Amino acid sequence: MRSNERLSVMTLFVLGASGSALASIALGESFIVRDGQPQAEIIIAEKPARMTKLAAGELQTYIARITGAKLPITTKPSKDAPVRIHVGKSAHTDRLKLSVEGLTHGAFRMASGENWLALLGPDRDFTPVEPWGRSRSPADTERMNRAWDEVTGETFYNPFHSLYMYYMPSLEVWAFDDRGTLHAVHEFLRSLGVRWYFPGELGEVVPKTQSIALPNVNRTVRPDFAVRNLVWFYQFLSTSDEDLLWRLRLGLHNGHDVVGITQSVHGMKYVHRRTEMKKAHPEYYAVWRGKRATDHKDSGAPCLSSEGLFQRHVKYVRAVFDHFGEPMVSIDPVDGYSAQVCECDLCKDKGTPERGQDGAMSDYVWGYVNRVAQEVYKTHPNRMVCGLSYGAYRLPPEKIDKLSPNLALRISPRRMSFHDREARKQFEQLLQAWLAKLRSKAVFTADRFLYNWPRTAETGLPVYYPHLVAEDLRSLKGVSMGEMVECYEHRRPDEYPWDAVAVTHLGIYVTSRLWWDADQDVDTLLEEYYTGLYSPARKEMKAFIEFSEANWPRMAKEAEPIDTALKLLAAARKAAGDTVYGKRIDRLVECLKPMHQLRARLAKGRENVTEARALRRSRADFKLDGKLDDAFWPERRFSLSDVETGRPPKHGAAFCVAWGDDDALYVGIRCEEPDTKNLNATATKKDDEGILKGDVIELLIETQVHSYYRIAVAPSGAALDADLKDARVNTRWSSGAEVASHIGDGFWSVEVRLPAAGDTAHEDDPQNGLAGRTPSITYPWHLNVCRRRVRGDTTELSAWSSTGKRDFHDVRKFGMVWVK
């Protein structure tokens, strides 16, 4: 937190002290509460803003919880009150010459005098612009879209369709109401020792004292980051009052005055989402696998060479600026738009696959985004548009020297991966590369606390990394204008019976405090956390969290660190006893139950694991024809053995592996076959599950973040890919693999190119892309290459790594692959 005095509230925190934490800097003998009796009244304007009223209520509530004294709230000061607490701007603060002029993004003032204290900041009430969505009902969607059509003369989707989600009826406030005064009140309460670590009273620390002295304070506090936004994965605002209040008490700011209300990412979908647009202009949509992608993510995937789509996109952006008055509009493509470049004649050669998983569509996407930005700039030079560094267009474009001056960038640091120092270095290099292209220098970051999401490998693990958060936010201070953090919380106990916030709350809390002051000491924050939230188990919880922070990446793969973590947690639970502290730890114990199951599986270990190094190769040297006769392929071959006995099979097979400079795994397999005329190819079409009944090659792949995938290829070249996570067969998933087969004299062979889609692919677009990054000796992939040969009633099974049974699917037996 910054102030004109650089006075850290944390230095004033005296938890459990007999007097007020601010008593040492009190003004003479003036008190807000003395010996449990109120000595002050809370004064607000005659017509206060919504957030001002909430702030006054918060101050009254917590003063009462701290001291037992309830301070009255009034608009007219009484003559006999010793101290007046002015909450929010009013005629009284005007007479004190306390201005909030120039305070933005939630900034506030705290000032005091001989018998008064003022806590105030800008509190403008938000008024939504019509038309906007008032419910999720189809009828209301129809109403607001038709009204939007009258404004635009087009069939765009109304970007304010979900505005109702941002109104909090129980609190009678909008998420877009300015709330500088509320931040001032919460800062004052923090100075008294109050902390809000997670939602509800169980997550609060409220010290007890009989007296609170009137402080001597004169501070103006401004945040280091303008945008401080937290969103839940399934809903932008939680439904319970305790969750809503927790978000407010964290000092968040949606950033509506900077990035706009609803236009943060993937904003292009509003141009082409409507059914009417799809029917009238199918040429606006990408051709994927020979068909127009009108159903992708319900919005459709755009053809970025369509001139008509471009013109309508520009018209849409201008309409949002002119009608809704938004300061910024997102113009990047729909979510999941990273599978492939449109196949139409205008687009098909615009991809850059040689740039790998993060750059295969960079010039294609950013060429379009920059063109839209330039056109909008002609009419609205004082407004901004925003593009997203994401998926296959995460890298900056190579064919654009400088981006349009009105173009801002949203980029994800993927902070969770920064325990791998190479990952942090790569992000720093990526950010610098973008800044070199970005005329506006307007950067926003987006991160995630999704590690307890059921789709991730880290479900049920104690994933803590507060020091990485602090390190990164310090480096982004003065560079990034703010951040949106996406979180996953469990609200469906029948399906996910644990509470992810039991772990994630610490990361959220630390991040929210550092958004205000990135330079503050994170260890001081943590020491307060251990003492305040776990008092009798302070030492034990500190040991547990510090061990978890250092070792959680190992826990996904090794039993030993899980054993240690569980022992430390058990010791903390014992130390806490039958107290509120124990109840807090119980939430964590419940959340981490999946660790026991993971530990049991890991304890069995991988047995007799074989290894293969994938040598680096240039894609330019590769020709996909199934023949394995290119110099691209390494000479080293790995033989398949009988899946049960490990002995040489009757009909031999071998494979080789390479890693392309396009971030793809290449696998070539040759199957010896004396009777190629009678190959049992039971499928000729893609994704025909009948492929598994005949002659087939199967690749079973476990990456660093996902377990596991299957790619099956028949002699005909037909392929089937499936996601087999958690023993479920998801054939809707598409790997993006390129496959070719060849039938030769006495053999048949297959070549497979399998692009890695990055660590977050299973989150960004679960139905597309193989989630994972380049395998290394430290973070390898695990693989089994298997062959099924079927002749009548005889089925011969062989595999690179034998399982000891007539079944390929034993993850513990997968061999290890890494890139050299």
C-alpha cells in the first residue's frame, strides 16, 4: 500500500493487545470507544452513495464486535458526541477541506483532527445504460438483443447481457459502484487488527479490546494496480452474502473505469454469436475439417479473412463506444480459438506452425486484431481496444513492427508454473517482446487459482506459492495496469465434496494485499496469517505451508512429500484442539482428502520404466507420408515386446521419437507384417471406434499436467483420439494430431505428429489440444506405444513397456520420454 507517509498499517497490527492498535499514536485523550462505552458517532451525507452506506454499516458492525460498543450512524452531528467519524464525502468533510479530487481506482483518504476522524474516497453510484440483461431467461435475452438491434441496425449480441450478475441485491450495491470510502473503512479496521482471510466469520480475525483511541493520521492511499479483479470460474459473483462481502473487504476493483464493464476478453464473439448472423453470413465463420465452424463454443469461430466480418466488427466496436460509453472493448477471438487456422483459400496459408504451440496463429490473429484497432482508431483515438496473448497466438506477431497506438494487451504470467525458474524467465522474455511491439504500453495481466479444479492434476494438493506471487507482482508494478484472477470454488457438494477456497484463500488474500502495495514484505503478511488464523497451531501450520510451498510440484508424482505434508497437517490439527482454529484446519483437511488416494497410487510407483530420448528436429525436414524414410527420423529404434511376458512378439514392431521445433512430438512406428494383403483395417474414417477391433497402433500419453490420452491409428490411416482422464472415455476431445500410414512390402508403418498445446490447454479448451509442454528429464512425459494384430480369433498384443497382463492401460508401466 502506498501513502504520502509510507506508513504501513501492518506495522500497527498488535493482535490481542489490551488496547487499540492505534492507541500509541492517539490524539491526546480522545477515544472512539473507551472502557466499552461509545465516545463517537458515525456521520454520513444526507443522501449518501450506496457504498457509503455500506461502509458506515461495516464500521459500526466491527467496532461493536471489537469493543461491544455500537456507534450511532447519523447525518447530523450531535453536540455532545466527543468524537465525530466522517464516513464518505459530505458537507461536513467539505468544511474540513477534505477533497477526494484526483483519487481513482478505489484510492482514498484517512485524516484526523482534535475531535474527528474522516474516512473517505470517491463513491459514485453506477447507473446501467439500456439495454441490459436483467436475467438469464430466453425471453429477456430476446428483449435486450432486439433493443440492441435498434441501436446498431445489426444482429450483434448485446455485451451487457449478463449485467444482472453484477448486482448484489442482498447488499443493494453494484459491483461497479465506486467504493473509495469502503476501502478507507476497511483499512482503518485492518489497523485495529481485523483480517478477512476467507469468506464468513470462520475466516475472520477480530481482536477484542475495551478502548479504541482516536488516531493521529493523515494519509492518501493509492493502489499499485488499477484493476484488481477476482472472478469465480463458473460465476462472476458468488451467491452468498459472506462471499460477496469478502470480495469487497479484500479491496478489489473491477476496473470498469479502465477496461470497461463486460469487455475483458474474447469480445469478438459478440459480433458473430447470434443465430441470425450465422444464417445470414456463413462466410464469416472458419472452415475446420471441411465445415463452417458455426457451433464452436456456441458462438462460432471466425474466418479472419472475411471482409464482411471485419467491417461488422469495426461497426460493433464503435457502437459499444458510442452507446455504452465503454473506455475499452476486447476485440480478440472467441475462447478456444487456437485449434487451427481457417482452411478457406484466403486463410489456409496464413498460419505459422513453425513457431510452435504458442505462435502457430500469431500473425494470423494479431494481423486481424491490429487491423480492427487501426480502423477504430480513425474515429475513436481516445478509446482503447484490447487483444489477448493466448494459446496459439501467445507470441507477438513477427510481421507487425509496431501495433496500433490504441491497442492494449492482456497476458497471463501463469504464475503457478514459476517454481520452474525457466518458465519465469520465458514469461519475462515474452513480456519484453510484447512491450517492444506495443505502442500504447498498456498491459493487463490475467492469472488463475484453478489448481483445485477437478480437471487439473493438482486437485486436492496443498498448492501454495505466495513468494512467487510477491516476486512477480513486484516486477509488474509500473508495467501492468492491473489484473484479473480467475478462481475455482466448489459449490456443488454432491459432485465435489471439498472446498477449494480452503487452500486458495491464502493466495487470493496475499495477491489482493500486494495489488495495493507490491513492495510490502510478504513474510510479514504470512506471519500475521499464521498467528491470527491458527494461533495455538501457528508453528505447525507455518511448517506445513512452507513445506507445501517448496514441495507441492513433487506431490503430484511422489509419495514421500505427501507423507511429510500429511504428518505436518496432522500435527497442526492436534495443536489446534477443539477450537475455532481447529475448525479452520478441518476445512483444509477435508479439501486435501484426495491426497490420500493419490498417495496410495504413487506408493505403488512406476515399475521397470523404460526410457527414450526424443532428439530435436526441424519440421522443415519432415514429410508426413507414413514411410519413415526421412533423415528427420533418428536411427535409434525402440522395440515392442509381448504385453504379458515381455518376450519378443511373433510379429515384431519398433518405433522412433523426435521433438520438432514446432513444439510437437513425432512418433514413427513400423510393424512387420508378412501378410499385408489381409491387414485387418476395421475403420477408414476418423473417430470410428471400430478401429480398436482390428489391426491398430495405440499411443498412450501422460503429460506433466494430464493423465492420460489415447491416439489410435489403423493401417488405413484412420485415427481415433480420446481423453481417458479418470477412466472416462471422452472421444469428443481432439488431439490435433496429423497422421499418415503406409503399406510396404512385408510391413506397414505410421507417422504421427502430435502438437503440444501448453500446460493450460485442458483449462482453456478442454475438448481440443494435448495439454502439456516440452518434456524434460525433470518434467517428462510418459508414453506407451502399443500394437494390436488381429487375425480371426487370434489377437496378438505387444507394447514398448509390457504391463504383465493382456491390457495396455496401466499408467504405472508407461515409459518415460524427454527431449534432448
